Amino acid sequence: MSDDRSHSSLLVPPSIQDCIQGVLSAKVVLVMYGDYQCSKSAGVYKMIKVIKRELSASFGEDYLCFIFRHFPQTQIHPHAQRAAQAAQAAQAQGQFWSMHDTLFAHQQKLENGYLVEYANDLGLDIPQFLKELSKQVHVARINEDIEGGIHSGVTTAPALFINNIRYTGHWKMTELMAAIMAASY
């Protein structure tokens, strides 16, 4: 019905319910809808990490707030939904970003056994982790991200919003950095 460019603004505002690096009062709030099994999502996240590091060094920690929202594309990535659940189970134990980085670093290995191995490597409470995965405790939270993305016109991952405006430029470091810098003025 709607293509990726039909909405230019983020309809679900950033909140403390999100997975956040930084503060919501930052000059620039960057929201990414991503899929752990999507190589383009991983590439964009790597770029964002570099940009965030550079901007923090130049302008301070409160310049850029980064928010990740789940948008698993289950029709093409069979393990993306389970990986998102693993990330949220890690979030429940205060280890979202560590698990998030691990999942993107090991995109080809997202089957259940690997997820447990990653949780163990991060020192998570494994019985708790397994219970949350088996009972699908975090599915509703992931579905909220997906629905919010769809309402904002997201049809595929990755999708970025800079200060609530859809980023439609190329997935290049210089272009994304320029768009982030422009948004702060």
C-alpha cells in the first residue's frame, strides 16, 4: 500500500521505553529500525557507531542519542525475530547493547544454540534467559517496535529517523554524518 517514502516523520516518539544510548534531550536523536539478520542493518549500525564516537569526542556525550528499534523481516530472515527476543531478554538483565553488538557481529550464527552461547558469554542468568525465550516474554515489545515502524512508513530495515524526520539519503558515512550535523541546527 505505501512505499518506504510515504511517511517522512516518526510517529512513535522516542521514550524511555526504547533501547537508548545517550540522553533523550540530546541535540540529535537518531532512531534506527533494524533487523539482526540483515547485512545492510549491520553495516548501517557500524557506521552509526563510528559517527557516534566521533561526535561524542567533538561535541560531548549529550550531542547524539541513538535508539534501536526492532524490525525483524521474518519473511526473508528466519532467525531475526528470535535474535530480537534474545536482545530483549538481555535488556531485561541490563545487557542489551552487549547482546546487540554480538548479534550484529555474528549475523550468520543466530540459531538458538548460538543465542544461548552469547548469553552465557555475556554472563547472563541462563535459566532466566531461556525461560523468557521459551515463553516469548518479549514478543509484544518487539511487535510494538514493528507496528510503530509501519505507522511511520517503514517497510524494510534498516530505516533511520533523525530528530523524527526520515533519513532518505545514501547509506554512506559522509552523507549520514552531514544529515546528523544539519539536524542539530
